[in-house]
Amino acid sequence: MMSLEGKVAIVTGAGRGIGRAEALCLAAEGCRVVVNDAGTGVDGSGQSGLPAQDVVEAVARSGGVAIANAGDVADWDESRKIFDEALDLWGRVDILVNNAGVLRDRMSFNMSEDDWDTVVRVHLKGHFVMAHHAVSHWRDQAKAGNPGGRIVNTSSEAGLYGLAGQANYVAAKAGIAALTVTLAREANRYGVTANAIAPRARTRMSEGILGDAIAPREGAPDPWDPAVVAPVVAWLCSDAAAHVNGQVFVVGGGCLALMRGWDAAGLVPMEEPWLPDRIGREVQGLFAASGTRADVNTPPASPT
């Protein structure tokens, strides 16, 4: 059975959207929650403590316990203080949900250095720094005879498939998916699991890209509601999912999909030295045998 009663969770980027839904869901399941959010704009500009405080008040109205935190998840010292605050107040941290991120979409040839650095810093570095502090703490706990810990990271289908106009975001989200697998391999010995979601939900980020396609329809179920994503995250944070580690799930938009990652689509054994003219023939054979498109811009063949 799934139970999160008495556990302590840190949720980053929890002031709005998916992070907010995750924080509320974890609190409803019995967690005490650190609601971390700097309250910035989608592009990372500005700062406000109101979004995080609003979530804390919503948790309290439902009978739960939460505190607000505006620390910078990508700053080594500030992120450490997020953990210290939870430990000082509640004596433990059991769950880390990494969700904080910003968006600065540009075609790669128009993207500035600051656009790249800011997005990669918040998403990829922020995930790593928070995970570093979490696993370091859980490693010490495991050595003291108390193994365990749950990390749920937030990747994106953009990072899994690539998307024009988001080179910074795509690179960061792809890195998060790979980072998740590495964390799962490294921390498993301490009873820690690390998994990732690639959420489909209506947020400030997705509305600017998908627009009316994800707008709610009156009188119909809303598959794009961020609340649809949260129960999957809560389950991954529970002991019921202790056997699930290093996985990536697409969640929301009317589906739950387990992603398989990079698998070999075909193989040519090296039985003799490679020659350039042979390479072309062999690779073409790989594309044909596997049904893989040689150019990602080529539309899939229509079914016959």
C-alpha cells in the first residue's frame, strides 16, 4: 500500500503549475512539504514570495503542513539552506521533487549566451545541485542504518525528442533524463531511487507554445490539468514504488507512458576493417531494416 504519512518532501518550482499540484498532492498524502519557489517570471526575471506562500496557505486550509522557501536551487549555498531548513524544523528529508525551471525560447542562431546559461543553470544545474545535497544526506543516513530516499526529476518530451527553437531547454531536459539514470545507478546502494517525468500539462510555459490545444473544454475531462500529473509523482515517492528506479515516464495529456531511452535500432557487426564506401551501404541497410528515418525532418510513411 502507498503511504507518505509523516514524510518530508521538498518540491522546487512549487509556486505554480505542476510543482504546485505536486506539493498539494504530497501534502494531502501526509507529507510535510517545503514549497520552494523564487516567484520569477517564465524567463527567470523578477522575484516574489507570493506564489510559494499561496501554496502553503492552500495546504494549511486542507489540514496539511508546509513552509515557503524562495532559495535559488542552482546556487550551491542557498540550495543547501533549503535542506537545512527542513532538517532543522522536522529532522528529516525523505523526498526531493525537482521541478523548477525557466524558458527562453530562441532558434539556436538567435540565442544569446545568457539565454543558454540561464535556462541550463536553472534546469540542469538546479536539478544536479539539489540532488547532490539530497543524496549526500541520504548516504549519511544509510551509513547510520536508515537507508532510503526518493528523487523525482522533471524532464520533457522536448528533451527526449528534440524541438526546434528550444536548444537550451532541450539540452537541459535531455541532460536531466540522463542525470536521472546516473543518480539511480549511484544512489541505489543507499536505498534511494531516482526517476523522472516528462509532463504534459497546462502551465505558463506550455500555454505559450500549445495555446488553445490544451485549453480546458467545458463539461469535459481535463487531461491537461497539472493535478493529473501529481498522483504519479506521489506514487513514485512512496515505498510502493521502491522497485522502480532510473525510469522516465510521460505523464498527462490523457496518457501515462513508460519511455525506453536509447536502444540500438540495428547493428552491423565489424567483421572486417571499415571502408568509407561500405559504411554508406551498411548504414542505409540499418535505416531500412529498422524502419528508422535517416532525416528527422522526413515525415513518417503513411500507412497502406
